Amino acid sequence: MYCRQENLRPLHIALKVLCFLFIASLLSSESVRASDTDSLTVLSKKRANRTALSSAILPGLGQGLNKKYWKIPVIYAGFGSLVYFIQFNEGYYKKFKTAFLYRNDSDPSTVDNYPLFSNDDLRVRKDYYRRNRDLCYILTGVLYSMNIIDAYVDAQLMDFDVSDNLSIHTTPSIESAPGMEAMAGLKITFNFK
């Protein structure tokens, strides 16, 4: 079976990104073991690395491990939309590329499917759909990366304390200094319990 180099390019890029993330995950977990002595910090970083690796292997799995189940359909809807637009743009790119090649070949028996378009029109349309297809590939990579980053950050912040014991209160206040008029202001109080 003959495969074109151009069709395998996104697959090569995706494999390189996965290998990089896997190696980075292993190296970061080694540095955690060597530098931190706090057991909660070590546990948190191991959990974050595990969820990031899980999301790298299967998008949405890290969100499931973090119990943020509502994010999984959003991720797959994004991937589904991008795959749809990749196929849509690829189809039109191939149509206009073929029409452009048929128009410029020396065979008089080829049928011109777009007689109302000039050569420049066909070239512009071909380039437009190719550019959109390539942009959708890039956006797919961005969505994939954001999936991993979201899982990692969410796992890191899982133990973050957001209780009422840590709070900031603001109240209006009126201050007066000797020999001056009263001034309105804002009083900020930090509570650490």
C-alpha cells in the first residue's frame, strides 16, 4: 500500500509529542523523589503526573481521574468538530487540486468540472482549503495539549485549601486625620486561621 509522506506528517508530530510528554513525566517524577520530603507534596505531584500521562494516552481520562466528568464531553465535542472540519476541508482541497491538475494537463480528453473558474480561481480555492485543513490540524494539537495541561493543573490544585478560614473581607470605612476632613475609603482585612 502506498502512503504519501504528507498524510503521515500529523501522525509523526503526534507521536513525537507523546514521547516528549512521557519522558518529561518520568523526569519530573524522578526530580520530585529527589528534592521534596513533604509526603503530601510528593503524593500531589505523583497524582498530577499520573493524570497528565493518562490524558496524554487517552484524552479525557485525566479529567475522569480528577472527577471532573463534565469536561469529557466538551473535549470529545471539540475533537469531533475538528475532525469534521479536517475532512470537509480535505475533500474540497482534493476537488480543487484535481480540477487544477486536469485543467493544466495536456490531455484533451479530460473533462473540466469547473469551466466558470479561471486557473487563478482554482489555485486560490485549493490553497484556501489546504490552509484551513492545516489550521484544523494545529487546533487539534492545541486542544490535545490543553487537555493534558487541564488535567495536570486540576490534579495539582485538588488539595488547595479554599475554606472560609482563609479569607479576605472588604468593608467601607471613614477615616479622619487631625486637622483634615474625613475621607471615605475601603478597609481590607486578611484572616488566617
